[in-house]
Amino acid sequence: MKLTRNIPYGKIGVYLAVIISVAALSGYMCAEGYHSYLVVCLPIIVFAILRLFKFYGEIVHRLMFVFNAVQNNDYSFRFTENPRYTQYAFVNQSLNRIKEVLDNAKLQIKEREQYFQLIMECANVGIVVVMDNGTVAQTNSKVLHIVGVEMLNHIDQLRVLSEELCEAIKTIVPDEQRTVRFSTEIGEQSLVLSCSAIEFDGKRLRVISVGNIHEELDRKEVESWEKLTRILTHEIMNSLAPVTSISHTLLSANADAKTMQRGLETIHTTSDRLLRFVDSFRAVTRIPTPQKAPFYLSELVAEAVSLTTNESVAIEIHIAPEDTMLYADCTQMSQVIVNILKNATEALLKQPGERKIRIYSTIDAEERIQIDITNNGQAIPAEVAENIFTPFFTTKADGSGIGLAVSRQIVRLHGGTLRLKHNEDGRVTFAIVLE
């Protein structure tokens, strides 16, 4: 390379050649008996070796300088590469190149940290990364908002807020989920914690997500009320608009007896539909308190099936164990299962081919009764599935839109849940879980 002449490598080669040559000459002189020449050869060899050590020491000194700077996270150094000012131009160029590589690596790490921090900020829950000694490695702004602090450096800072929360975050293990409740100046808080573990940079870290249960429930409640308000407004306006128009016509001086009769009939029909709507609204908002009593689940299912029997639809029942008992309001729970079976039957009758409904009940490890009602019909469209539990939402011309809404309310009053578990072609499942 052209740079070779700008560095001490040429001189190093000269000194090495001198050492080898003089050493060889000294050996020859000794062999021939000319020992007096050693007085001249040995100083030359020593001088060349000292020069080599000087070059080596200078290079080592520069390398140590670079290592110390990197160790102290100082990348501000730069060596001159101009051969007119230094005989170590190539060495300096190599060291500057190493600095640039480390600079780029540091920049990439910083950009990656910013990238992951941005992802954490986009999360809908609080995230805190904790070391084994309780030191907080990283957080997002959501968790700081939840716990009400500006900065979180160690888990012990949370003791002021809640001893229980602090201990829960300290002791939670990977794949565990906990619920923590505590009181603050703004009221009672309920947080759900989930934990995962990772190995990073030789350290074991726990990634803990912190969610505010009340905030999520409040958000869902607001969304439900918004949907309900839109439906109520739509229904009432559709009923009042024709009444207002017809009333205006009847109040005019030109209204004859026939027009008067048709108008009154229309007002009567509209008023009757509005009254039925109000009755449906009462059914949703005034579900009576369950009158609980023990009964066999098999009897409840058999009664519900008998009320929705259709020869075109095959119903398969599997209850394990067979003597499963419920402690609930039999009438209300029968209404729930009948509603689901009726909807499934109506959906299946609209399609050709095999029509099958399967009722499958089990008891899980936590002794909760799980009832799955599955039909082999087509999947419910996404925009419909999103609103099937919204009161008064219906796709049927003569439907009230309260069946599933009332069913979910009944199950909730029994301390359970009702949800759409599977929604795909050939497998539409509604699941009832009772404590």
C-alpha cells in the first residue's frame, strides 16, 4: 500500500534486517575467530532492538489510550493522520477507524433503545423493567402516570404509595399474574400485574406490565353507553318523525275523515312500536335479582333444547360429569341458553347442508362450570360480532336486539361471563363460565 512509506513499518523492516544481518555477521566473525569485531556489532544490535521497543511501546501506549477512552465512554479523541506531522500515520488511521466503528455501534445501540422505548410508549399498559436487586432499568410514561411519580429508579420508591404494590412487583415471578388493590388520595386503585423474564447483557431482567382495571372498565363502559345512546336516538327519532309529520297534516284545515283515520292509525302503530321498544329497554335495565337454588345442569339443558327443537338441526349434548349441579336462578339461566340456541338455530336454517349444534360442559381446575354452545354455521361478520352484546343492536327485521344483551346481564348477575369464544366458518361458539 502507498501508506506504508508514511509509517514506521519501513524503518521496522530496516531495523529487523540490520539485527539479522549484524547477528549473522557476528556469528561468522566468531566462527572465524575475529572476536574483536563484536565490539562494533553488539552496539548496533542493541541500538536496533531499542528502536524496535520504542516503536512497539508507542503503539501499545496509543492502544491503551483508546481502550481507556472507550471504557470511560469517551469517543472525543482523534489521532492525526497526516504523515508530515507523525511517523505513525497508518497506526493513527487504524485507531481512528476503530473509533468510527465503535461510534457507529454506539449510535445503533442508542437508536435501538429509542426504538424500543417508543414501542413501550405506544403500549396501552404500564411497563417497568426490573433487575433482581429491585433497580428499575426502564419504564414507560404510562406506568409513571399510574403510580403517580415523575421518575422511578427503584421499586422501594413505591412503598410510599403502597406496601402491597411494592412487594407484589418485587416478588412476582415470570408467567404469574396478580391483582393489587390499594387506597390513594383519589380513591381505591385496582392494578393487574403480569410478568415475563429475559436475559440481557448478562443480567436477568423481569418485564412487568401494570394495567389499571378501573380505567379499562370505565373506557369500555363509555363505549357501551355511546353505542346505546346512538341506538336509542335512532329508534326514538324514527318513531317521532312520522308522528310529527302526520300530526301537522291532521292539524291542517284540509284534512278529511279518511286522511284523519289513516293518520291516527299510523300514529297508533308508531306509538305501539315505541312502547314495545320502551318495554324492551326495561327488560335490559330491570333484570330481577336471581333467586338461586341448586339444580342439575342436564335438566336445564334438556328443557332449553325442548323449547328450541327443530327437526332440521341436530343437537349433541355432552355434560361432564353427568351430575353437574348449578346454584343459580333456573328460569333466568334457561332464558340464556334458549336465547343462544334460538339464535344458532335461526342462523343454521339459512344455510344448506348439515346443521349441528353441540352443547359441551366441563368443570375446570378452579371448579368453574364452562358451557360451550357451538354451531357449524358461517362465521358472524366482524362488524356484527363487535356489537352482538350491545342492547337493541340487531340484523333481523323483526328482532328486538336485547336477547344476547339480557343474557350477558343475567350471567353477570350470577357472577359469570358470557362471550363469543370462537367465530369462524363451521365453528361459532358462545361460552358461559359460572363460578
